[in-house]
Amino acid sequence: MMDSGFSGTLSRLVGSVGASFTLYEAPQRILDGLEDHGVLNQVSVLTADVLRESLPKTDVVVVEAASKAEVLKCCLDAHRALMALRPENVAKFEAVERFLSRESDKLQGSATDPTRSL
């Protein structure tokens, strides 16, 4: 099954910064997961019959380590993006969204109150 955090983040990136993403030789299970979440129409898909020279220019993105709070926020934003994308996604992800929201609130509370723990 496609990771909803990944597909939601992908959708947010395409929508918010206008980035384009191309999947090359993506396995069918990945395509099915993106379709199930309503994200497949936001990416391009290339297959082996496309010559390597016709692949778009790619950029290397350096990723820095993220804090637990940043990871929680990213996951929460990703699931909210999926829920906004398709009405069917609300039923799929509302429990996840509530859980992530509570965990984020707890983490923010413990950051301001050193006596609290997760």
C-alpha cells in the first residue's frame, strides 16, 4: 500500500510550489496507491520505452535531519492535504489526522512545559 504521508507530501509540493514530479518505471502498486489517494493525476509517469535522453532535468535535493515536531507537522499537513483533495479521503484519514494533531499538541505542550512528557 502507498504511504499516505508520501503521497500527501507529494501533492502538497506539486500544489504549493508548482514543482513537477516524474515517476520513472514506477511499480503498479505505487501507481495504484497514488490513484487511490487522488494524487496520480498530479505527476507524470514514464516507462522503459522512453529514451533516457528524454527524461527531464533532475535536481539533487539535500535533506537535513528533522525534529520530531517537524516530522509530525509534515505528516499532519500531508494527511490534511489528502483530505482536502478528495472527499473519499476524509473517511480514510480522519482518524490519522486526529491522532497526529493530538500528538503534535502534546509535543508542543511538553516543549513549553518541561515537566510534561509524551
